[in-house]
Amino acid sequence: MPKKHKFSVNGKRVEVDADANMPLLWVLRDKLGVTGPKYGCGVGVCRTCTSHLDGEEIQPCVVPVGECKNKEVTTIEGLANGDDMHPVQQAWIDADVGQCGFCQPGQIMAAVSLLQRKAKPTDADIDAIENMCRCGTYPRLRAAIKEVAGMPMDPPGNGKPPQGPPEDTPPNDRGQGGSGQRPGGQQGKPADGTSTDGEQSGDKESGGLFDGIGSAFGG
Amino acid sequence: MAEPEPTAQDKGRGLRRRKFLTFLVAAPTLTVAGRFGFDALTEASALPSPPALEDIADLGDAIRLASMPTTHLMVLEVTEDTTIRFELPRLEVGQGISTAIAMMVAEELDARIDDVNVELSDSRPELHFNQITAASTGVRILWDPVRRMAADARARLINAAANQWGLSAEELTTQDSTVRAPDGRTLSYGELAVAAREESSTGSKLKDAAEYTTIGTPVSRTDARDIVTGKALYAMDLPIEGALPTVVARPPTINGTVESVDDTKAKSMPGVVAVTTIPSGVAVSAETFYEALQARDALEITWGAGPIDGMSDADIRAKLKSTSQPLAAPKLRGSHLDATFDFAFVNHAPMEVESAAASVPGDGTAEVWMPSQTAIWAQGVIAGELGLNRDDVTVHVTRAGGSFGRRLFADVGIEAARVSQAIGRPVKLMRTRQDDMKHGRMRPAYHQKIRASYAAGEVLSFEHRVTGVTLDFDHGLGEALTSTLAQVAEGGAGQYYFTSSQSMPYHVGAVSQTLQEVQLGIPTSSFRSVYSGTVRAAEEVVMDELAEKMGKDPVEFRRKVVKTSSGKAVLTKAAEAAGWGKDMPAGHAQGVGYHAEYRSHAACVVDIDATDPANPRVTKAVLAVDVGRVVNPKGLEAQIMGSTMDGIATVLRAGIHIDNGAVRENSYGDYLWTKHADAPVTCEVHIIPATWNPGGAGELALPAAAGAVANAYARATGTRPRSFPINH
Ligand code: FES
Ligand code: FES
């Protein structure tokens, strides 16, 4: 049954009516109007949607909203502190990394996560980043990560605690209007399975990735 | 229909009503191209090859001629708040054209680059062929007219200030978006915008290159901040009120048809608003993409066969092979080398899947939001599909999340418009990645034969027969080409494109390059480097093998026979910088490749680690390029790096399989494009300074890199690569 899910997005508490299996990516994009995380595959492979859940890297396209209860979601929009860029964002600007830009929100969120885990990543650590960049910005991505290596990684948005009661931020009125969602329009029912695209069966890598995420965030 | 909200990248939009100064400059005179023909032939002792069509007037020249008559219709505005707005009739796909144009405007206007706001223009049919983004022509074509517009604007602002101050224009200078008097008084361009409307552009003059302060300096992308904060908006991010997320159930095989649909279950599912059958499949529109995807899975559809049902890779290869004309070159005195090559289909796989939003409210008008390389053509075909007048349809060009040639067509724009028309609601239609893989247009598969004959250390003839699945040119570029040089277009746009873009950059005796195409009904679209991506890669492999046969070093051999001094210079630079010939462990090797097109030159040397031949890695790539005058070295370097990654991907691992009429691949999990772990850890780009007008650079490095990677692999493993990708 559709139910209310309460969690925080970029420091603001939100409450969303949705089928518990609805991937966080579509909750963010279609219900909350948070369009920084991009769709690139829907099965956890391209990682262009990469965001953070309670400070850990996730791929929101394969994380059901039901698993976000009372957690803090950080998207690219929540990384800067107002006009002050996060050091990783600044490094990206300085190295002029982006081409089409589409993968870069995910690349940045993945790099922040890596740098939080390991302040000075090796080339092998950078090689292990799975985020796809179809424009081939890899040399500058690598350079930007090395440039910012060793710098203190402030929590996103300087770690402001979530603000505002849920009533202040009805999810359907937030953000940029999403897809013109009407408040209260979600009368979902449980979906059968978590596949939204039937792609997992055909995609060799996705099963494993999905399992990994499932176990990391399986609560 | 509400316009999308202005964004940071788009700050001028909200000021549209406060136009004060709009410059419509006279059409620039048609200047003689600076680099027609051979630029300083090397004193090659090799057997000279006569010039090919590409040497004399290449594709870019033809597209420039086609776009010239309307360059005066482009719009540059200065507003009262010193925003300088240029409506760019091109698509930004990541190639950095917006930044390069902003630099040209800033340079000739003496404006701060932050004041220059380049917006992607809506479709404007009056521009005819001057709204096509293709063939690396953006900077090349706009170089002259944009600088002239900016110089005219500057002159009018100076004249306005001179009037206001009662001084002569010659006494005044410009800097940082202001006009300055000798006594230190200043007026900002915004303050002069109204008065300058009435001024003439007397005194307008382009700067000498020696005066440049912006052009030629490394400038970061003007949208860098939008990109890193998530504010850069793509088609599916636009807050178009009421636009329903829409996905399309597509047939199991390529271009299959819909025979019957049972949508009872799907329609009863939560959030579903409408189910619409369109020629390419069955569209589900819902409140969210999640619900649309769920309902799509619940549709029961009987599908009809597609044009290649039952055909697989081997059949397609056999078909190409049997169509391919025999090599005709007589086996001349001396020896000869024959080689045949096969190239798999390649999916463009741009990061942003093909997507479009549309609003067709039923009042005879339509609006479509999509990243389009051919906006005017898209406007026309969408109008045709909807039964509307072209002028009642607007295509809003949105920034693209990559293209690589995929956005030459309007397939999803047409789909979105049809669905919106049918249901009377705005929609945003997105392909899933799997849709994009299985039904997206592709670089055609090719079968290529080469015969080269040689004697006494010289190549006497070089014959190349290219046979491929038909490359679809029905997207407006073909019309632009045939409008300029119709007599060459007898064989259709493909033949013309081939002839006008292909030439052999070496003196290798009598050269013949021909193209034959086989129509199979498979959706295709030009891929970055178009024909050169395969044709020149194969030729570079043969060049290495010729060198080996004749006992010559691959770099020295190329340097000796390359036609131009620019070619020789880039080869020398790349080889030097890469330490060509250095000792390498077993299973490792270097490889070289060279390519010239669109008046530009690239040489590439890569180091490969192929100790595991099934999983080779390019560990280092060194490129040297000469692209004429460089507008933005940072942007150029990015393009060269990006196209190098494409060369690595297409040679080593990324290729599509066709099984019984369907694409096998689903996503990036099984379509193995270059990732961090495949990218060279070191990638150097050396730019040879040059002063002639800019050539094309967006596609340049792919063939050179592809050749270098294939040759490095051959040298490391001792095998001769003949089928690409090598690890398919
Ligand atoms: S869209 Fe989430 S990993 Fe590709
Ligand atoms: S910048 Fe275009 S996909 Fe990475």
C-alpha cells in the first residue's frame, strides 16, 4: 500500500506518499522536484544518479524509498553551503572537468564519498570508481580528485541539521514543481519486485550491484 | 504553457523584454578560406597522391557555404544591465561551443566574459542551414560572423559614448564592458545600450590577433558552476507544468511493429493517465516515471516482425562481404598487402538517454523541448507528423547530456509530440537506457578491404573499399550539403559526405577510396568522426603493416609520406613527448596513429598493457594537434581527450551484437564503454600553435587514437587486429 515516508533531503524534512518500492530517484525527481540526480540506467550500473544516504554513497535508482525512513538524503543540490562550493565542487570548477555535465553530479558525489573514506586515494582507488562518463572526462576527473586529496571533507552543506517540521515542506509543493504533480495524487499499490524496467535480468552486472546495495541498505 | 524558469545559466531570458540594442549585422563577405588545398607540402620523396575532394573543399567548407547567406540573421544584444546576449543557433552537447562563442564575443566587444550570456536559440527556419550542429563546424563557421557582430557592437557603443561626451571616437577605448575617455570617465555598455541603437558601426574593425586577451587563453566553461551544483537543466529536468512522465513499450526486435494491445491491466494501475499506441510502440503516461514503468511492464502487446528479424551479426557481415566490390587495383610490380576489416555496430550511448518534452494543446500549435542538432529540420518533421504548419511548431533547444551524433534526428521529439497530441496533455517522454540500447540509432557496421602495393621502399597504390550498412542522412544536413554542391551528390548525401570528408593524408601513390552502402532497415546515425572513425582507423593499421613490410619505423614512415607540414609537426611532437621507441616490458607496446580532417591534424601515441590480451589497458595517451587558431585551449584539450576515449572504447571493447534481429546489449553493464579503470592514467594533449582560421576539432582525435590503440595492441600481442572491437 502507498504510505507516507518521512526522511530528509538536503537538510529539509520531507514526507512523501508513495509505494514503498518506488526507487528514491523517482521520488526525488518526480515528487520532490530534486533533479540534480540524473537517470542514466535505472539499474545501478552507470551511477549518474549517485547521492548519499546518511553520508554513504548510494544509487537512488535502486534504493526503494521505503528504505529511507528517518534517514538523511544528500543530493548534489545539498553539497554546497549556499554559494560556498564544497571543496570537491571547487576542484571540479578549477579543473574544468564537466563537458556535457550530465554525469558530473554523480561523479562529484562519488568522489566526495571516496575522499571521506580515504583522504588520499591512489590511482587504483580512482580506477575503482564505477561512475560512467560518456564524454570521457576521466583524465580531468582524476586530476581534480588528486587536487583535492588530503583536504578536510566537510559534511555536505557544512553539516547543518535537518530543519523545519514536515508540515512546512509539503513534498509536492517543494522544489521546482517536478512534473506538475498534484498533491495527494499517489494512490499506489505494492509493486511486484523492485525492477522498474525489466533490465536487471538482461544486464550481467546489475544483479550483483543491486545485491550489494540491498545488503548495505537492506534495513 | 509556462516557459521553463530561468536558471543561472540562462540569466538573460528573464530580460527578454528589455532589449535595447539588437544588432543585425550585414552578411559578412565571403572570404577566401585561408587553408584551401595543401598547406606547404612536405618535400616528400614519396610518390605523390593527387588531391582528393576533401583536400580542396572539405565538408566543413560546404556546410559553411550553406550557412553563410543567413549569418546576418543571428542576434547579439546588449541590455541596459550590461548583459550581452547571443542566441546561438547550435546545440551545446558538451563540446564547449557556448564558451568558445562567449570568448569570441567578449574579445571583440572588450566585454567581461561573465557579462556574455550565450543561449541556445529556438528553432528559426529563416536561418535555413545555419542551425545545424555537425561535422565539427561550430567554431569554424561562426568564427568570422560572430567576431564581426561583436566588433560592430563595440563600434556602436563607442560612437554612442563619443556623442554623449562630445569627443571623437578615436580618443576612446574599451575594456571590461565599459567605454573609457582619456580623462578617466567611463560609461558601461548598459548605460550606452539605448543610445547605441541609433548609432552606426562606423569604425568597426576586427582586432589583430596580437591584441587578443581572451581568445587563445584557457577559459573554464561558462556553465561550470551550474554543472557542479546540479543546476544545469536537461530536457527531463525542465519544470514544464503538468508534463506527464511517459515511457514507450518497444518491440523485442529492431523496428518491429505493434499488432495488438491489451492495456486493461496497465490502465488500472496507480498513477496511470493514458496509454497511447504510436508507430514505434505503446506509450504509457503517468504521474511519475516509476508508475509509467510499472504500467509499461503490465501491457500485453502482440508485436509484428521488424525488417531484420532472424538476422544476426554473422548474416549482416556476410551480406556486407558479398556486396563488397572486389579490389580492382592491379597487383603492380613489387609486392602488395591485402587486409580486410570488420567493424561492429556502435551505440552512441550518450549519458542522457534520448528524451523530449512536448505540449500539443489542440489549438493548432505545438512546443517541443529537446536537445536537437538540427532544430529547424526537427521543427519541420514534427509539424508534418502532427499535421500542423511548420511555423506553428517551436522547438526549444535544450542542452544535451552528450550526443556524439545521436541528436541529429528527432525520433523522441516526434514520439513525445504524437503522445501529447493524442492525450491533450503535455508529456515528457524518456527512453530507458535499455530502450536506447535496443532501439537507438547506431554507427553502422562495416566491412572494409584494403590493398596497398609497394616496391623499393615506396607505396605505389592504396585502394580502400568500404561497405557498410546505410548511414541515415535524412536529417537536414543532407539538404544543406546538396544545396551547395549538388553535382557531387549524385550518389546521395552519404556518398557526398564520404567523398567530401575522406582523403588519404599521405602520399601513397594512386589512391582510391569508395563507399558502398546496404540498406537493411537498421536505425543509424552519424557517430563522432562519421566515416573516418572506421575508415581511417583501418588505414592506420595498414600504414603500420606497410612500414613493417618495408622495414621502416611506423613514425618515421608516416613522417616521410605525410602530405602536410602540419601533419609532420604533430607526428614529431607526439612521438617526442611520448618517448617513442622506449623500452617496454613484454606484453606492453606503443602504437601511433595520425589523422587529418576539417583542416586540422592530430597524432596520437599510446602505451598499452596487453599482458592479458583479453583485457588490455591503454595506460598512457599522448596527443599532438594542430587545429589552426585555438579559441579555448582548455576546451580543445577536453575535446581531444574525450574523442581519444572514444577511440579506445570502439577499438577495444565497445560494440553491439545483433541476435535474431535484436540488439543484445541492455546497458553500460554489458555495453563496455571506457570507464575510469579503462582510461589512461596519463593523457597529454600538446597543441601546436597556429595562426590560420580555426579548423574542426570535436571529432579529430578519434581516428588517430583508434589507429594508435589498434597498432599498439598489434605490437604488444603480435596479432593483426582485423575485427573491431577487438574484444567483442
Ligand atoms: S541511474 Fe542510477 S546507476 Fe544508473
Ligand atoms: S560530462 Fe558528459 S557524461 Fe560525463
